[in-house]
Amino acid sequence: MRNGTSWDNDGMPDATITVDAALKDRLADLAGQVGQPIDAFVEALLRRIAEADVRFERGVHVFPRRPGAPTLSVDDVDSLLSGTS
């Protein structure tokens, strides 16, 4: 809520997001770097997340696979990490 009125959320459901002090400081720093008030910066950030084709599974964001994008198996990732590819 800003100035006693709620934001126009275009029919999006309301949610409460709790952030710790470190994230608050980081968001304030990023907003300052782009010259925006913190409220406007966070609102724009959350809108972009809400409008993106992203879903959350157990708190982890999951992006849908692009058509034609290569797929790595667990074995591929393991060999890349160990340098044995």
C-alpha cells in the first residue's frame, strides 16, 4: 500500500513477500543505480516476473524450454563440471 491506497494490480492476486535486510539493501542499491525510487523499482521487477513465462516449483523459478534448444542431461552437466567432456 502506498499513501493508504493499494496499487492498481490489474487483477493480479495479492501476495505478501517477506525479504530480509540484505535483500532490502541490495534492492535499494539497484534502484539507486538506475535512479528510481525503491517502490517503483520493486514494482516493475515484480511485474516483469509476473508477466514472464516462468513458473515456480518449490520456490525455484523454472523457465520453459525454448523450441529447438539443446537439452543437457545430468551426465552432460557432470562431465562439463569435471572437465572430462
